[in-house]
Amino acid sequence: MPGNALILHIEPGKDAAGNISKLLLPHLCEISHRAVSDERSLEAALKEQQWCAVLQGQDAGDTQRPIQIIESDFSFLDSLPGMACRITLDGHGQLSFPYVSEGSFDLLGIRPADLSRQPQQLLALLHPEDEKSFHKSMLSSAKHASAWNWEGRIVMSGEIKWINLRAAYHNSDAGGTHWKAFVVNITYNKQAEIELVESRQRLSELSSHIEFIKEEERARIAREIHDEIGVLLTALKMDLSWLSHRLDKDALLEKTQDMASLLDAAGRAANNLVHSLRPGSLDCFGIVATIEIEAREFTKRTGIPCKVIKSQDRLELTDEQSITLFRIFQETLNNIMKHASARHVQVEIMNADRRHVELIVTDDGIGFDEKARNKPRSFGLRGIQERMRQLGGKVVIESKPGHGTRIAVSVPMDRPSHAQA
């Protein structure tokens, strides 16, 4: 309120009083007046209210100095992009707004004076789904004498806005609980946040679908290798055996033996490829037996003992859950073989509570720190976490340099498979 203050003085006649009152009504606001004549009464008045303006009258002996209007702390808030206000909650649970800045009209479509006279206008704007959280956060702030922070929607002529109310708890007295608050429009940020969440959900669904398609393709290729190439290799081996029994020359016999060795190597390579694409034991014997077989193969390849502890021989899991656990186990053993320098590995596959299957792999290797886990191209552990997230499971990774690593995953048994979903 810099510069001169303009004051309109009205002395209506009896005939015009009613019409003038109607014209002034939209522009009126409540005025609380306190007469201050000394320092003590001034100090008491300043503690009593947050005054919007202070009028300093002229001294009795100074008739030339004009009346000064000293601006309150609230006046500069009228220019901010939001609504500043004071909020009071009385003993009957009724809200009031002793002060409302000019930003209320842009934010809520309600003029400051109207909101002060009819505070229920704000409550009427609250989205039905957010009314409960508004009152709950308000009452919690009043009860615990803490800050009031609420985020929710309001509905204005069919348009939905997101607003954020941040209020500092002021005090509680016989007149109720008081806050100094600021309310801003966060619709743009909220929409961006919602779009980001939806985008992540779509990416997750796409990732899950890609993994599902990959596993289907692996299974198809594995079947073709087993059914076609495997059969051809077996037939060649039989023909070669028949031929070797009918040859007399030592040179030819030695050649057929070499060819038989090559066929054996080709057969083993085909079997290994089938196993890596889709282990046949997974369909025939289940996840527990498949993990035991994989653990034995790991020990053969690396010489590292791998002990398997199981709660039972078979676990009732969906195809998607079984193959996911197997891929996680493969990835974990691969990491141990490449990076851990471990001497022992222990594997636990348990169904303790009948609702979750836990796979826990522990090694006594060199371990790693948090920085190594977050390396830009460290996709192994991230892949494990993403696979579990798609199944609604949990992952706990514990590791310290020099103290080995423990990776525990938990899968809910009642979750439907991708195909069923």
C-alpha cells in the first residue's frame, strides 16, 4: 500500500441509504478496530491479531502531518501466484478465513471478501474423493500442533484442479486453532507426475510382454533343436555305427570313430543349447529339481561347491513364475562365476508360509559396495529387480566388500501368470 491511501467518505441521505448499501456490499470486508495510545497496548494488539493495516493518527499538537497507513506483512502476498490466507477452526469444527489475499479469485474463482464471509464455498469445491483427506489432515495438524500440508483436487465448473495447501500452525486459544497458509495451483505438476507414473506402467507392461515373448521363442527354438536336430544327430550316429561294423580297413574305422566323436560333441552342444533356452527338466520335474541340476552343472564348470537346501521336492508355481526364478538363478550364478571369487555357494528354495516361494543365494566371495551396484551398465541386478517387480515379488540384496553377497527373492504363489492375465 505504498503512496497515498484513498478513502471514500459517504454520508447517504435516508432515501438513498438502501441502494448505496446494495452497491457497497460486494466490496465490504470485516474491520476489527483497536485503539492504541501507548507502547503496552500496542504490543498487546500486535500479539492479538495479524493486522492487515495500521492507521497512525496525528499528534494533538501536529495538525499538518497527514494520517499514515502502515502496510501489513500480508499485503505483498497479493502479487504472488497463489492464495495467502489465515485459517481458523473454531470449537464447533467450523472454518473461517480472517484474511484472504487477492489470489483467491484466480485460484478458486472466489473473491477474498466472499470467501471470508462464506468459508463453506471452499469446502463446496473439494472433490468428493478428497474431502476426507482434507479434513483428516486439518484435524491432525490441530491435534498435534504441527504443520498442515494437504494436496488434493477441487472442481470448478466441471474443471478439475490440483491444489496444494501448506499451512504453518500458529496457535490454539479459546477462539479455536489458527494457521497461516498458502495455497497454490499444482495441476500442471500433478498431471506431469500422473503421466510419468502411467508411462512407467506402460514401459513395465511392455517389458513384461517382451520377456514373455522371448521365453515363448526360446521354448519354440529349444523344441525344434531337440525334436529335429537331435533326431537327425541320433540317426547319423546310428548309421555311422552300422557303417563302422562293416568296414575292414583300420584307417576307415579310425575315421568313423572320429566322426562319432564329432557327433557326440554336436549332440552335447545341442543339449546344452536346449537347456539354456528352456531346460526340459523345468517342464518334467519342476523348479526345485531344475535348480538342483543347474547347481550341479555350475559345480562341474567352476569347481565351486554349491549346496542346495529345499523345503520340498515340488512347488506349485505358474510357468511364468518358474521360468523367472530359473532365469534369476542363472543370472546369480553367472555373476558369482564372473565377479565373486567365491569358494562356497549356498542355495535355499523354500515355501515357509505356504504363500510365498523364496529363493536365496549366498556366496562367500569378495562382495561389492553400493557404488558398484549403481554402475550405469550394471544390468544384471537391475534385471533381477525388474523381473521380480513384474511378478509382484520382492528382492533383497545384501553385500559388503570382503563379506560376500546374499540375494533373496520372494514370489507370491497366488499371482496369476502372464498368459492368464
